[in-house]
Amino acid sequence: MTERGVECAVVPVNSGGGRSPGGDDSGFVVEGVRVRSALLRLDGVFEPPYLVVDGEIDISTLAPFTTALSSMLEHGYGDVWIDVEKLSFIDVGGLRALAAAACRLHIQDRRLVLRSVAPHLVKLMDLVGWSQIPSLFMLARETGPSSSGSRARRPGPRAHDD
């Protein structure tokens, strides 16, 4: 099944009782984003900026992903956290979106923190050189039976396990 038959849009998550993004007194406050489609689910809040990715990021889901990511960067303050533990696939377009977001945050002296990054994705980011982006911070998932959490993967020289 392709995404073409499924409406997939970034939906503002809001609550009443505050000011709108435009500053009027409509009672509409944007708090985050939510995307629901056959291949991708995104749930994000702006304070603190945290986005959970569940599913696949490819050509059919790239537009809503980049829209949600841009919203997180624009409306949130401080470092932007993205939980990719349930990310089952990401293509080069999705990786470029993450790299571009990290570069955009670097200009603002902020970071993009990827949480629970699969080991193969850490390796791929190393191979293409995007792990060297100063404002990109990856918390890699451990593999194997002694796995008990995440290990930090900071940009810099590649670490070799011998």
C-alpha cells in the first residue's frame, strides 16, 4: 500500500486557554504536531522540543516529516530531540532533512539530538560524513544481550571497537 491514497498532514496539537501563534486572544495554543498515515506516525511537543518517529521516512512520507521537523525547529526553544527508536526505514531524503535541520540549529547555537539510533544508521551517518555536523548528537542503541540503554555518539573522529 502506498501513501498516495492516505491523507497525511501535520495537524497542530492544541489546547484552549492561551494565546494563538499569531498573538491574538482566540484561545488557540499550538503545543505540537501529530502525523498519522499508513507508513508514518509522528508525535511532537514544542516545549521541550521532542518528536517521536514511528514508521518509515521515504519519498511518500518525506513532506509531512520535513513539515513536522520544521515546526519543531520554529516553535521550540533549546535542543530538539527526536526519538527514532521505532524508525523502521529512512531514505537519503530523510537523512538530508535531519542533516539540514542540524545545520539550521547550529546557526542558532542549538543541537539536534537523535535518541535510540540504530547501529546501522550511526554507521551510515559516519560513512556519509554527516556525523561530523557540529550540532548533531546521536544517542545510539546498544546491540546484543548486554544492551541496557543508549551510548552517546558525539560528532568527531570515528571510534573503532577492536
